[in-house]
Amino acid sequence: MIQIEKLRKVYRARGRAVAAVDGVDLEVREGEIFGVLGRSGAGKSTLLRCVNLLERPDTGRVVVDGQDLLSLSGGELRRARQGIGMIHQHFGLLGSRTVAGNVAFPLEVMGVPRAERAQRVAELLELVGLSEHAKAYPAQISGGQKQRVGIARALAGRPKVLLSDEATSALDPETTASILELLRDLNRRLGLTVLLITHEMDVVKRICDSAAIMRDGRVVESGKVRDLLLRPGSELARGLFPLPEATVRPGTTVVDVTFEGDSADRPFVSTLARTYSIDVNILGGAVEEIGDARIGRLRIELPGDPQINAAQLAHLREAGLTVEVHGEAAHDGEAAVQDETAADGGTAVDGGTAVRGEDPLATEEALS
């Protein structure tokens, strides 16, 4: 549905050139919710605005629903944009118009007849749960209700694609949850393809099918959320499941074990301890509901070096678990954690603790 190829956008000011988006490749499949995660200044908003050409990239391609937007004429681009709705961070409502008037505004611009416009506005307000507030003004409704108006307005032209620019960052946690639930419901009921940007890990955890992490204008990790969480060395996994510092003591093996689905209900720690007659020390862990699946991460410590624990590590992998070994060596030539992420910014490991020239995107707090 959305293909972004080698996208680059450079801003120039005072003799300096800054690449806000630097060679980004991204694909958003039809009907999925795709989250782009990153700190302020990572290039997320610029990337999103390039999708509907509110910002025109310097190089690259933007293909939405089979149309290469950069190749379209002015009139063709305006028609293509009708199929792309956008939700703004700070609502962007017109204070002089009622709730119904704000939702009707894009329909007026498109030249939709009055009777048809009124019917469409009523449908949209019912869809977002604001029918009783149709005659209210923005100053008379809450932040969450304002965002619902923004969502209804974005859907006015029956778009296939919905862009969300930090739509929940100005809302309290309870309201955020309700807006995310609404977006997921609209995605399923209307078949919308949603591309959203956020700095909140919780947004990705709650509704995203796929995700990408941006840093310094580049995508450093992308894929389906489930696949990323099960990928050794994944930044997304570290962010969604923050674990205590991995200090590897001499003569021990520290292992991060990621599990999902049926394996989340198996007593693999006690089974491992009984099978090999060893003491297993649990250092930390968490289990989360990610979409429709239960996924968890556990950090354990085994007695002995990784070479001594080769059979134990193989046992965990054969049970369908994802295993990451901290320390200087790993069994059978398998890369240890310090090597698994070397291609992603050159992470090194010192005693099991991730060290990066730039701060890793490891926790939600780090993104704030």
C-alpha cells in the first residue's frame, strides 16, 4: 500500500545542510498498522509528511496505493491526497466551527453537496462516538474528544491510508488507550492502512502490526513486531521488555530468553533445572500482551561458562525459545549479543551491558 524507496530530505539553513530523512526504505502492507518509533529529531515527522508530499523529498520514490506521488501533476496529486487522511498531534481544529463544522470542512473543499455532506458528517460522528457533541465548539470538549473530531475529519474523504502524527502524545494515559482502541477498530472495520509515528513504546505494543525504529534520519530496524521481538539483539525487544543490567560474573552464563504463545505457559526454567540438576537464577523478566499474542522476556543466570552450558542452551532453543547469550563467547561459533547487533550501529557489550556511540533506544523513557 505504501512503498518508500531511498527517500532523502535535506533542510538547509545558515550555510548548513541537515538530512532529516536519509535514504529511507520502508514498506507498509495494505490493512496493517505500521508504527515509526524514535526520539525527537529522528526524522519521523518529516518522513510522515513526505508520504503525502506536505514535504517534497529531494530524492527517492513515494508510492501510495500504486501511484508514484512524485510523478503526479498538481491536479492528480490533489485527487490522490483525498485517499490519504491525516491526524495531527495538536488537533488543528477551527475554533469558530462546531464539531460537525470541522468534520464537514474537507467535504466542503471537495465540493460535496450539502445534503450528502450532512449525511456523511453524521455517519462519521457516530463512528467516533461524538454524535451528541455535533453542535459543540472545540473549546467546549476535552482533548480526547478533540482528537476524535480530528480522526473523523481525516476520514471524511473515505481514505484508504491514514497518517497519524503523534496523535496521542498530548493525551493522558486513559484517553490515549481509548484513542488507540478507536484506531485499531477503524483499521479493522474500514480496512484502513495506518502509518503512525510515536515516541511511545506503549503505542507500538498496543496496536502496531509492524514497526520501524528511526535514528538520525535513518531506519535502523524494521519488520513485523512479533518478528522483531524474537530477533536477537532487537532494540524494540529491549525497549518493550527493559531488563536490569546484565552483569556477567566469572564462571556464569547470563542468558536472555524470549518466549511467545504456548511456550509462555511452559515451565521451562524448572524443567531446565531438573533436567540438568543445576540452579537457575532469575535476574528479571516481563510478560506483555502484544496484539493477540503473549510474549515475554526473561533474564536468567546459569552456573558455568557458555561452553559448559552448550547442552542447556541447545535445550532452550529446541523448546522454541529465542536465546541471547551475554558475555565474551557463545556456543558453537554463534554470535554473542555484542556481535548480533553490530550491523545496527555497532553495539558493543561490556560485561553484558549494551554500549553504543549513541544512546540505544532501549526504554520508553529514553524516547521521551
